[in-house]
Amino acid sequence: MLGGLQNEFVSKLFANGNLESGFVDRQLFTPKLTSNKKLNRGQMSLDTIEGYNNSVSNILDYKRQSEKPEEELKQFKIELSEEANEKLFVYTQRLINKQEIAKPMIKEYMSKMQISIHKFSLLIHMMKISSNMDYTKLLDADTVDLAILLNEFYFNNFQVILEENLQVTKKLPTLNEIVDLAKKNGASQKAVSEITGSHKSTVSKCWNKGKINPQLETSKELKEVM
């Protein structure tokens, strides 16, 4: 089961250093790209529902067994076919090559993709064998192909999320910084007041003492200069 995140909360997720920490790189984003306003009266077949319930029950039973120390858990090792192993190797190398020339945030996400491709392969394989829990079945090339599609799907979604929610804001200069620049270039206090929109007395105090550091409410003229 995969959960979703409402779009209005994405910007908060990007805040507080989460983007730099690598936390966001681990998210599987699924932005709303399409909509469907038409109801469908169709129903799933009973065989589909029964098969799904059976698969989930088998996986849960195995999980419960692993939590009982008094019972011996049937251990198994997942083997890959030669073709599957080769596809994983080639795809991972391709990710590494792309990562070398990628932009910073994409570079970090691609690093996680080199891990998630193996996780997706295992997850899909477990879903395939869950109907009868046949642990002897090889993880095949078709499973890796589907895992690659999933990996790329979430990567494309991540790029959409970046474009829609990541805004780079330019930090405006403080009044102290503008006053220092004005003094250096021989500008007057009146000019600073007119450009910044600050009161003359505020500019004067900052000019004479250099201790005031208010956040500017920039005027239209200053925004145009910036």
C-alpha cells in the first residue's frame, strides 16, 4: 500500500532542511497529473478479489511467523536469472553515468534510485510469488523491466514536484548593506530613503550608528533595480 501527499503540503516537506538532508530523496511522489469525473459501474471479478486476498494473507502469514522466536522460520534466498542480473547491472551503471552530469537535487535522487531499483525488483518478485509462495522461482528479467519502469516513473514525478514547488527566492539586501554601499559610492541619505522606502530618520540612525538592521520593505524602484 502506498500513501499520497496533498500538493499543498509539498512545500512544507521541502522546508526545514529536509531537501538538503536527503529525506526528500527517499519519497515516492505521485503528483496528480490526470483527473476522471466519470463514475464507472464496473466491478472486479470474484477471482481477482480472492487471488488478491490470498496473496496478502500468504505474505502476512510469513511475516507473523518471523515474529515468533519459538518457531523455526523457513529461510529462503532469492536467486536472479543471468539476464535479470545483467539488466540490473547495466541499468545501475547507466544511473551512475547520468548522476555524474546531473544537477544537485537530481544527483542526490539518482543516488537513491541505485538502491530503489533493487527494492522494487524484490517487491515485484514477492508479489509475483505470493499466490503460492514458491521460493524456488528465479527473479527474472521481466521483473527487472517492471522495476525499472517503476523507478523511472517515480523519478519523473520527482522532477514534476521540483518544477511545481521549488522556488528560489533572492535575498534582498538589508538597510545596513545599502547604506554601506551608498557611503562607498558617495550617495546621499536622501537617495537611500527614496530607493528603499525607509523613513529618513531610520536611514539617518543607520547611517550614523550602523547598528540598525531592519528587513527592508522594498519600494517599486528598488525591485526594479534588483
